[in-house]
Amino acid sequence: MDNDTFIKLFRSFTSWEWYTDQNTKDVFIHCLLMANWKDKKWKGTVIPRGSFITSIARLSSDLKLSEKKIRTAINHLKQSNDLAVKTTNQYSLITVVKYDVYQITTNKKANELIDTMANEGQAEGKQKANKGQQLKKDITIEDKRYKIKDKSTCVPELKIHYLTERLLFKNLIAENETEIFDEIIREYLAEYDAVDVSVKADYVLGLMKDKQIDNRMAYFKSAMNKNLKYSYLPEAEDTNTPVFDEEVDLDELDEFLAEFE
């Protein structure tokens, strides 16, 4: 876990539908804190930004809540489309569905700055910290791909879907392709799981970067149609039906999670 990074929590969070449900709120904030802030790889599988590996037993231990309360909270968050869950007989992959909306790109810039400064020697630390503070002042919420809906709470209203924005941030698509790719992404989201769409889009566009392709849109759609037929996680169960009765042993899970630290 990246202990030197941080999350943003907008004041509008107090208007969230589960804000007064203590258990559900605790689970959701915990998921925001545990989610990867950048893509990570584990045994050949990409654990994307906004996702993390855990289990009901592990969440119960971390939050000091019963497994029944954890399940209820997760069901609430799935119903409201705040979380997506994929499970195997060894672990659960939890994704904060709108992670890139809650943690917009300016946050990634600041996180990268903190990581850089953390690795510098103490002798240069003060000088770089001053630069970091100035950079944070210069960074504004109003990124070119966002518009401010309510400046009193700084709630971002997306012009494009957050998955499209993520592809643009990772330089997998160009600025002039944004609108058409956004339409394609939304078409897939109407039929497929958001986690699958995100991972497959990253994979396909990553392959396309080094190729000379005349019609990128047609190639992308053809490759996506082929890849979306298959689950990207081995032995994964139905996204909407977590397998809670076959949780991984906590010691075994700790071994899995150690690879992300």
C-alpha cells in the first residue's frame, strides 16, 4: 500500500445516499483508501487504478465489523453502482466504479510529486518541499477535461465518461479522438462490466500504440468485440454474485497483498 499518497473527499460527499449509513460509509471510504492509485500487475493480471484485491474476511478484520455487515454494505454499494466486485475461490477484486471522478487527474499529479520528493535525500527535501507546495497551489481543480458544476464544493462534472478520460490521461488516445472513443466506450458499458471494459480497452490500445493502423476506430472495435467475449480474471464468477462462502485464508491473502506493497 502507498502510504505517502492521499485521496480527495469533496464536501458534496455529505449529500451521498449512504452518508448516514455508518457501516456502508466506512466500507466505501476504506475502499477509496485501499484502491490502487495507479495500475499494478500481479501474476500476469492487471489490477487497474481504482481497484484492489481483498476478501470479506479481510475487510471484516480491517474494519472490525462482522462479515454479515460487510456483505450488506457491499450489496448497498453495488446497488448504487459505487462498487463493482469480481470474485474467485481465492480472492475478490473490488473496483471503485467512479474512482477517476472522485480522484481526478490533478490528484495523480500531486501523488507523483509526493512520491518523487519522498525518494529524495533529506538535504534536498526542504527545497523540493517548497517547490511541491508551490506546484500544489498552481494545480487547479478545473482541468481541461472538466468543468466546475458547483465552485463552492468543487464537484467536477465530466464532459466525457471517466473511462475515456482515463485513456486520454494515459496517452492511449489523442485529444482529437476523444469524442468518438467516448461514444464507443459508452456503447460497451451498456452491455459489459465496467472493469472488463477498462482493462480490455487498456490492453487493446496498448497494442495499437506501436502499430501503423489506417482506421483506428474500426480496429479498436473489432479487437474489443473479440476480447470482451472472455473474462480477464481466471475462474471468475458472475460480477453481481460474489462467492462469500469460499473466502481466502487471511494468511494466504496477506501473501497476495504483499506483492502490491
